[in-house]
Amino acid sequence: MKVAIVHDWFVVKGGAEKVVKQMLECYPNAEVFSLFDFLSPEDRNEIMKDKQVNVSFMQKLPFAKKNYRYFFPIFSRAIESISLKGFDLIISSSHAVAKGILTEPNQIHICYCHTPVRYAWDMKEDYMKMVPPGVRNIVSWRLNKLQKWDKENSNNVTKYIANSNNISIRIKNNYNRNSTVVYPPVDTDYFKPKNKNDQKESPFLIVSRLVPYKKIDLIIRVFNKFPHLKLNIIGDGPEFFELKHLAKSNIKLLGYQSDTSVRTYYQNARAVLLAAIEDFGITSAEAQACGTPVIALKKGGYTETVLEDKTGVFFNEQNEVELEKSLHHFIAIESTFNKAEIRTHAEKFKIDRFKNEFSSIVNDTIEKYQFSLSS
């Protein structure tokens, strides 16, 4: 079969891009399509080896690399401008509009859904808080149009695969479609524990993009109250300087770090903190693969990746009181965490498991489609 893999966009090597990498391991002859591709040569080579990405007209828009999110009103038109005529199997990796790619009646379209478009559905209210008051009405109108388009195009998909039970529920609520859950792949061969000493004097850790919904400011405000507790923050983003100004001397903002450096920080961290409502939350699984416990919000994907009081602890709401209580609870039971048990739990997300489950669903969908044509 002639296979196309469609991904929303390639800007950074995040969790969704790691999924595309494994899709290409399953279907090495597939061609790759996207709205635009601004990956560094190193990241592109790691994800796609020698493959070139077929991009839309958005690739040539001025300032698109840094400000692509402001172009969301044309995302739908851009994805529809990509022609997949002649392909038999289309696999979309979608957290925005990739699932809206136009298909023909004889094509099979399998969507691995990281999430329905967050800012058009479940997180629209949070997104609107970041929009200047003078343009909120028009932005809200455009987001409503995007939501309508997204709903109308949801039936172009033959089969949905959700990256978590959390997302499976949202697919059902938003699109009225059923889906099968396949957790994203975590490189447990790369992220693994090392022999480490008592971690009680080690810094806590955040690995995250520095954007508002990640709630890094909440964690910083709590750690500002406890100068004896150290915190390292890995990641970059529009909030970097604001957060750096907020943080006291016990908190270090380290900016972007290489994969090797991130792994070392995971291995040596006292615990990894996670305060966002995530679809799955691959950082949680990577940290646990290194044998490191997590302190996570008890919402979204973390409820599926963390075993309470065994691989981490939860806090119930995104506020300082709840996070402080969770931090105190973690310190009280810290000695009970077992590195090997945490690692064993994380192995359920390993790469081979993803490949086997994903390929099995794709093959089963193809067989059912071909049977329906012959019957």
C-alpha cells in the first residue's frame, strides 16, 4: 500500500514528534506531509532520517517560524490544500488539524489523536485569557469556526486511536466517535536509572515548555516559600524571563538542554513536578523510566501514568495550597519509593509495545475495510 503520514507541524522534537518517529519505523516507505517544517537538521534526521517533509503554503509565510500559532485561522485551509491523491493508507498524527486532511472514498484514514484541538474545544477559555481584550471577540469567533470545521471533518476518519483514556473520552464527547487507546512510546532503553546516592539533598526538577498552561509559575511560587528546597527548570518558551524574575535563588532556570543532559537531570532529581492538565504527559513516563518519582496534578493523563504513593504523589487542584500539601506528603513518604518498582511501571509504555499495538490496529482496520468492500 502507498502510505502517507500527516503531522500538524514540525517545530520542536516533542512527544508528538517522537510518535511520528515510531510510525515511520513501522512504515518506513511512507511519505510525510505537514503544514510546515522548521525542525533543526539534527532533530529532523533523528525523527525522519533522510526523508523530506511535504509542506503546505504556510512554509513560506513571513514570520511563520516564530509566530505560527497566530496563523490558526488558516490552518484548516492549509491542511486542505495538501493533496494525497494516489495514497491507499493515510495515518494522521493530530493535535490540531492534521486529522482534517481531505481524503477520497477509497482511502483508509487512521488518526492517532493526541488531542482534539485544545484551543477550539476543552481549553478555549484558558486560551482566551492570553488574548488581548481588544481582539477577543474576533479570536473567539475564529475559534468557533475552527471548532465547527473540526467537528464536520471528524467523520473523514476511518479509525481513531487515542493516546490515553483521557483523550478517548474527549474524542467521544467532541466527535461522537469511538476510539482505541494506544499509549505513546517512551524510549525506556534510553531513559533508564543509574546508581544514585541518597536523593534528599538533590534538586527537584521541571522539564517543560515555558508556556502559561504548564503552570510553572505556580510551582515557582511554592518553592519560593521553601528556600532550603532546590529546583531546576529545564525548558524554554515565552515565559522564560518572567519566570526567571519570579524565581528566588534556590531555583535555577536552565533553558534548553540536550537529550543527554535531560536524562542526567531526570536520573539525579529528587522528584519531577508536573502541574499542567496534560493529554498523556510523556515527561512523567520518562522520569519514571529513570526510576524517579513524580509530583503531579491529579487530572488528565497523569492519572494514567502515575501510581499514587508508589511511583509518585498527586495534588488535586492547580493552587499553592494543594501543591504545598502534596510536597509535604512526598517528603514524608519519600523513603518508601523504590527506584526499581518505579522503573518497572514505566516499562508498560516502552517503544516495542507501541509499535505492536499500533501496527495491529492499522492491520485490523485495513482488513475490515477490504472485507467490507468485498462483501
